Amino acid sequence: MECILDLASHCTASRAGRLSFSEGIQVSATPEHYPVHVSADHRFILYVNGVRVGEGPARGDLLHWRYESFDLASFLHPGKNVVAAIVWNWGIYGPLAQITDRTAFLMQGDGAAEAQANTDKSWQVSPDPGYEFITRTANGLWDYWAADPGERIRGSSRNWTSSSEDFSPAASWVSACTPMREIIHPGASMATSSQHLGNSQWGLVPDTLPQMEYTSAPAGRAVRCSLECGQFPSETIAIAAHTTAKILLDCGRMVTGYPRLAVSGGLNAKLPQSVAGSFVWKGQTPLLHEGQQSFSLENSSK
């Protein structure tokens, strides 16, 4: 891919943060193929009409910044389609393995037929008001930590429909702009391959590895509850107001992924989660170590 189009960002984006991007594309008929190439700093998750397409990019360095290639044809239908991406940059809280320059997003269609998917000012972007990183604080253990930070999601503030087919940008959304705001050259934000570096900081190379598998896995069984769990997680449970419930699920095997929980009601309720692989016992106290999932739901609603 020889990039000749603009990278995109939010005009007030700092080094750390999470952005939502959205663009509408029109097709008269479902195409046989609709190849696009996508990258971001640090990471992106791509959606079309509310369906998850893939993620990336695989890690590299600035001179070898990878992009992913997708065929969107199977996700499109005649008429308007919504292409959306969630992009985040951990900034100073990122893992030690993560190299970064600044928050940015790139999509390029493979040819003229896919050019309307290219990132430019027609894309809309907004910070995610319901999302923030959990900054590291001293806890007395002084353990070494080289991974990414925790995340805090405020459900009442999030825009849960930003990647859906019927999404319409609100007033908080603005046109995408260049991430290279300190350079006045008109071509400063043009993405380039690793052989032809320009003013942008990323030398793009294709990711030769396939996308990681993304499938549903059984949630396991509840092995410890502080209340009557019934058949949870196969059945729902109700947490009374002003109570705290702790649930430990055992998947029975190592799973590389995250639980998806569906909740309703409980204004101002909190739902901390931790995931580990096995138990380590400290006296009579079980500590999460590495396949268990622990949930603690504090319902402080009326």
C-alpha cells in the first residue's frame, strides 16, 4: 500500500485518550469485494453497521508501523452504511512494549471504488465521555507492572450507539482533523510507507499475520457467591439496592479474553472486574493469580 491520504485525529486530542470515529459510505449494490487498509496509534477496533470487523494494529516501532487489511464487502448492504472505529492511546500509562507518537487513525480504500472510506474531514470524531484510564497508585505491594492500565467505564455517559447502523452524530462530534498540528506544510499529515517517510512519524508496513480469533466462549460456572446465585451465569440474578455482591466464576480452562456482562437498572451501581488464571492461597485467603474471573457488584441505587 502506498499511502497518499490524511491521517485523522480529534482537534483537541492529547497523547492519552479514547476516540470514536464514524463515517457513512454509500453503495448502490453489495460489492463482491471492498478492501480497505487500517491503522492507528495505539490501537483500533473497527465496526461496520454495528458489527465488529477486526482490530489492530499489531505492535511495531515507528519505522515499521503495521496496518491491517480487511474486506468489508460482507458487512455492507445497498444504501448508507456506517463505518466506525474506536481508537485509544494509553499515553504515559501504556505498557512498556508499546511504542507511540500520538493519537491517530488511518483508513485507506484499496482503490477508487473504495475511496469514500478514506480518512479525511468527512469523518466525524468525538472523545468517549464515559471512558477513562485508571491511573496507577501506590498500594503498598510495590509489584513490578509493565502492562496497560485498568479501565473505568461510566455507562450513563457513554454513547452506546456510536458504531451502530442508525447512528447520527450529536453536537459533541466534530470533523476529523490532522494529528500533525505542529507542522504547517499542507501535506504534513499524509501517511507514508516505511520506504518513503515524510512529515508523519509512522513508516507503514503490512501486517502479515492473520487476525486473532474472536469467538464466544462459555462463561464457566459460579464457584463462590456472597448471595444466592442460582444458575448464574446461565440465568440472571437480581442485586438488591444498597448491597454488595461478590461472585467468582471458574472457566475451567485458560481463556484469553474478557467477560461480557449485561446489566440493567441500578443507577450509580459499580461493577469492578478482575480476571486471573489460578488461585494462590495466602493462609485462608484465596488470591486471584491466573483462569478465574471475579466480579463485585455494589448496588447503591435507591
